[in-house]
Amino acid sequence: MAVPLSGSDKPRLAPAPVAADVGIVMALPIEAGYLCDSLTKVRKYTARKHTIVEGELGDKIVAVVLSGVGRRAARQGAELLIAGHRPAWLFSAGFAGGLDPALARNDLVIPDQVVDPDGNRVDIDTSVLKLPQTVRTRGRLLTVDRIIASSAEKAEIRQQAQADLIDMESSAVAMMARERMLRYMSVRVISDDASAELPPEITSLLAHSGSYRVGAALRALWQRPAVLKDFWILQARALESADRLASGIRRLIEALPGAFSSSPSA
């Protein structure tokens, strides 16, 4: 005969996710670390191998999904975020490569147009934002499907696409926001400027999950031991960029206009 569980023996269920004022899709843990550290009353959820961090920032509810790298992963992360948290605003945030020579490393950019290799374009109204002049609220962001490591290729892409910066996720999130009629912003910090030359090994080391492939790392170190120094430098610079990004997102959330629960205008 089954014995009913006592109050102390009953399994404890995590509280259901709550509706978020802002949902943020970020590819890599290193991009999101400082921002998540800023949240209070934090709860974590996992779904389809994605991690979602929910917490409070001032008087706003913020939910961050770690999607992994690339358009497909970003779209899946955005779908989970919308289904579970129903955000009033949807952000794509993280690192970007600079194409415009005027953009320096750690510059914060909120582009007013996002495009992808398939010809899709999403225009973003950034005129409503009241942000410091140090935040650039204009420019064309091109989402690409691979890491662009050389300055020569960056210059070629800038000429062909007339773009100011590149990333690997924003267009997928922007398209999702347009489909679901959500307010949208892309928030990007320049992690490598137009003149930067990334180590050639970086493209093989970065897995789509956002982690580094151990086998590829060992092979890179065996073939070129100096790569270890390159990666230490990249790590230090990435942490600087993540700190700058978190600060910018906090200011942006404070500056967002209107009632968070209302629908975007037609």
C-alpha cells in the first residue's frame, strides 16, 4: 500500500518563470557574465540545453538566455525566452566585430538597421532612446555565419554590404521580434575593431555551444605554442568588453520609454 508523502518529503518544485520586462538573447557565457552578476533575486532554468537566467534589475524583470553561437541557435533561444517569459522587449546582445574604422574596441553600438546574408532587413527606431553620446545609436549591423578574422576581409565586407559592424546572431532575433510584434534592440560592444587580426585558430576552437573544443585547443597549442598567449590576451579583452556591455545594457533598460507591458505601435 502506498504511503502518502509528508509535507517535508514532497518534492519541491521550482517556481514558474514570470513575465519579463526585457528578454535578452546572448550567445556566450563570457558575454553575459557581468550582466547576470548585476541581477538580484536570480533564478536559473534549463530547457533544450539552453540556460535561462531570470532576475531583477532595478524595478524591471530581466530574463537572459544563453543560446550558443549562430543564427539558428539564437532563434531557438529567442523562441524559448518568448514562450517562457513573454518579454515586452527583446534584445540581442553581445560582442561584435567593427567594420567602420571609426569604431574602437569597447565602443557600445545600438544599430538602427540589422541585415543578414539572405537579404532580410529589420529597421530599428533608436531615436526614442536618451543615452549618453558615448553610445552610438545608428549604423548597419550585418549578421554573418562565421567568424571574420582578418582586417582585409572586414574591409571587403564593409565595401560590399555597406555595414558598420558584424555579429552572428542579431538578425535571427530581430526577425523573431518582428514576427511576434515585440519591441527590439540589438546591443553590441566592439570586441575587435576593423584593424584587428584574430588568431586563425579561433574559428576552429569556438564551438557552436559557445565553449572551446578541448581537442582543437590541444592541436593548436602543439602546432603553435604562441597561440596560448594570444588566447590569454583575447580572454582579458573579452572580460573588458563584457563589463562595458553590461554597463550599457543597464543604462539602456533604464532609458527605455513607455509602459513595458504595452504592445509596440503599428
